[in-house]
Amino acid sequence: MALDKQTEERIEQPVSEEAERDTRLTPAQAVERMRLRVPARGNRKLRTLLERVNKDKQLKAWWHVANVNAVARMQINDHSWVHVQIVANIALKLLRQLTKHGVEPSLVTDYGLERDDAEVVVTLGALLHCVG
């Protein structure tokens, strides 16, 4: 399947200076700078998850390594914690838009969980997609 021209151009863009600079930080320096901001909107489970994520140095180190591998070694686009934060925000926005318009998450319909649980699962998927 061929990519459209705009997608091909974005792939060919050089890595940003900031993304490249971040790959030269030590893991400790990189981890120290990371602070995820994702709107919990009254979801206590999601707020608890985000608090734990922001304290988790191991996860942050994995994000740093994923970015080093992507940017410095493979010379592809930014895979930093900022990228992960953007993906998480977009994923949550999509889920919230879908539920607003009557689409129930399968966790609710098939497993009897709550919408708050679905937000946690979607956020975890977004936060972990670069680390496997």
C-alpha cells in the first residue's frame, strides 16, 4: 500500500534538534525532565494512574531508551515522552468523543467495567505503545 505524498514528506523530515538533543541526555537527566500531563477530568482511577506514571522512573527510562533507539540509532522521528503524551491525549479525546456520541467501550459492554476503566486502559495503551 502506497503512502500519500504528505505522509511521505513527514517521514522524510529530519529529526528536530530538540529530539536529537534529548537523546544525548543521561537517563537520569532525561527521567528528571519528564512530567506527563493528561486530563483526568474527574476520573479518580486515571488520576491515580497518572500520579504513579509520573513517579515511575523505570517507565520513564524505557521512554528515554525508545527515543534514543528511534532518533539516534534509526534516525526516525521523535519517540520521546512528549510523543507518548500527545498520543495519550489524542487517544483519550477520541474515546471521550465516541462515548459522548453513544459508542460504548467494549470494556463496558463485554466485561461489565466502567467508562473510567476504559479511559485507564486506553491511556495505558498509549503510554506503552513505544516500549512494546
